[in-house]
Amino acid sequence: MKIVVTDGYCANPGDLSWKEIEKFGHLTIHERTPLTQIPERCIDADIVITNKSPFRKELLVQLPKLRLITVLATGYNIIDVIAAREKNIAVCNVPGYATASVAQHCFALMLELTNQIGMHSQSVTSGEWQKNPDWSYTKKPLQELAGKILGIVGLGRIGEQVAVIGKTFGMRVIYNSRSDKSKPEYEYKKLSEVFEESDIISLHCPLTPENEGFVNSALLSTMKKSALLINTARGQLINEIDLKNSLQNDVIAGAGLDVLSQEPPANGNPLIGTKNCIITPHNAWMSVEARSRVLEITSKNIEAFLAGNPINVVN
């Protein structure tokens, strides 16, 4: 049994172990694989483990031995699942592994925007406190989350965890979701109402052809001038030029983003360096605990497949 990891570095940069997967066969681990080298590296593989290396129809036909692709993530849009099914290749993902980590990151972004921890720490480091005539000061007004309206777009696992934490902070939670409109502990609203009423909006919806770029100038213009936008879902949900213009022209007060439309971003990405815009490098999922769960569930995916009872199959 030959198992190939095409791009294992982000999930395991060396602080975790692959030993639970090694027991299933001969394991070859590549930290990264250029697109042009995927066919040669996977040509004899029975099982492929991928994070972001894409497997489209034209590649799958070049891999005659392949029987299982297991993705080191929840999203599996990098795989042509229809073509895989036609070739009798099972595709598995890792659901729910980063719910706590991503929700925590959402609030890290919110708290940075409301409490300005980084700005004030840098102010102290640069000597401003020593030179200040008062014992206490702020560079920008600070805000409490308590009493604010938290609008969630997409109430799946992560969205609901964000809602739970929001309520713990004393926030009123409203939401819009295509799949679930019956959560009595929260208030369901039309999408337009969520954007109009919220003090903070957090995006947790999957990317679809219908919602690509839906956060545009028209929708942003309906938000409160004091409102914040958080996105830990997919960068393509936001029209980045429109968000840049909204931030520069004070249409909204700030944005906290863990994702961009292109990753890594190209030089000249419109949002990098824009005022009141905090960007982290798509690492909300990367806690040690979450990455450990990725490897654990991937091992279980392989074990179940080999036993003839596959789990987490998406095709």
C-alpha cells in the first residue's frame, strides 16, 4: 500500500507525528508539490493525502492505482469529486476539526479591532507612555462587545460556536443561513437586515457561484458607519476593491480578515495596508490542537476505508 502526502507542511510543519498514518503502508511525505510534479509523485499511489494540491479530471486519469483521496481540511473544492466517483476513487474530508480554533480567531480579530491591543502595546514600546502627562490614555476609542449586535452569515458548526461565544460576551445574536432558519436561541433575519442592523458581522458561509463577491459596495453601504466586518470563511465572498473603498471612505469602521481572494496574495492586493484592516495569513485553523485532530481524523478515514466502511466520504 503506497500512501503519498502531496503538501503536508501546513498541517504538520514538524511538531506533530505521521506515525498513525505510517502503519497503513509505505508513506511518502512531501512538504509541498508543484502542480507539474503531482502526476509523477502520485503515479503509484493507492492513497493520496492532500491539503491544497488540486486533483482535477485530467490529473485523475493519469493515476490508475489511486483509490482514495483524503483531504487535510473540511473544504474539498480542490477535488473533482464527480470525476473521482466515475473512476471509483473515494474522497474523504475532515469535518469539524477547527471549530473552536476558528471561532477563537474570530474573536481575536474582533477584540483587536475594538480594544486595539497591538496599537497600544506598540505605543508603550515606542515610549509614549513614559512621555504621557497622564497615567492612562488611548490612541483610539475602545469599545465593549457587551450590548452589541453580532450578525452571523452562515450558522454551521463554526458560525454557531461564534454565536455561543458572542452571547457569553453579552451580545445579541442575529443570523442568516440558507440551511437552518429555526434556531430559537438566535434571531433569524434576511441577509439585508443582518447587514443593516449588526454592529459586527462575521462570515461563515461556504463559497458558491451564487455568493462569490456578494459583500460589495451596495451591501457595505447599508452597514452602520461604526460596524466591523470579520471574515474567516473564504476570501472570494468579498469584493476586495469595494471593501478597500469602504474602509478608506469610512463607510464602515474596520475589517478583520483571515482569508483573501488569492492565497498567497499577489503583490498589490488592494486590502493589504488599507486603514483599519487587520489581515492574518489564513491561520485561524492552525492551532496545535486543531492540526492534531486533522491527522487523527485522516488516520481514521484511511482505516475505515481499508476496512470497507469508509467515513467522511463527500462523493
